[in-house]
Amino acid sequence: MDFVAKKIFFTNGVGKSKDKLTSFELALRDAGIAPFNLVTVSSIFPPGAEIVSKKEGLKHLKLGQIVFCVMSRAESNEPNRLLAASVGCAVPANKKAFGYLSEHHAYGQTEKSAADYAEDLAASMLGSTLGINFDPETAWNEREKYFKLSGKIVRTTNVTQSALVDKNGKWTSVIAAAVFCL
């Protein structure tokens, strides 16, 4: 059986509860992926895979199905703590080549900062396999231009979720995921 994903969708969610596990479940529900048996995998964007909307991707899944995903998650019950979870994506111009997905989870980092970091991480991993040399100390927006101008990386994107932990100390979970559809 061919287990290479043909479609990928991105989703995110946040959940809050007095229990850690319940807050995670609520984040999965918010993201629309709670009714699946999720298996996290490493960070390869399959050759030729198509990025689709969450609505389109969910049409290809069945309740209770084992579903592969790249997931980032962060959780805490420390009042007012800032959480962020992000998955970055870098797709090569050559559709026969694989791309990269990256997971990044952080505390005290803004949503934009976490998003940029995850996207940069995915692009840097792909760039290194494609022989694109860059200065890792250069700001992401400068490297992003360089990556895209190289003609080897066609698209970068991310999905990110951030939240402040409940002020009364309820568990708060944030997730971001790239979900694979066969």
C-alpha cells in the first residue's frame, strides 16, 4: 500500500480546562482533528503533495482513522504565560523533490515571531538539502527573499496558534498541525 500523502492541510487550535489532557482535547476539537487517531511523524513534505484547505482535507478522512501529521504543541497552567505552537512549511520548485515541515513550540514568544521562526526553520532545512548557502544570522525576511529568488524554493508558509494561559491557572493548550491525507 502506498502511504505517501497526496494532500496536506494545515490547522490550529486552542483549548482551556482544569485538566491538562482535556485542554489538549479541546485544542484538537478547535482544530477539527479530535475524531482521528493522530500519529505524529517527522518533517518531510512529500513530493508532489498538494496543499488544500482544512475543509477539503477533512473530506478525505474518516472518523477514527489513523491519521499522520506533523504537530507542534505547547501547554501550561502558569497564569498569563504566553504560549505558541507553529508548523512551518517549505516546498521545492521541483515537484519530484521533497520539502520540509518544521515544528516550533515556545513560551513567551509572539505568534508572529513563532510563525517566522517555524517558516525560516523549514526553509533553512530545505535550502541546506538544495545547496543554497545563506547566513543564518540574517533576518528571516531577507533570507526568505533570497530563498525564493534562488528559484529552488517555490513556497513557504506556516500555521501558528498562540494564547495566553488562563489568568486563574486553567491548563491552556495550543496546537498547530500539518495533516496528511492519503
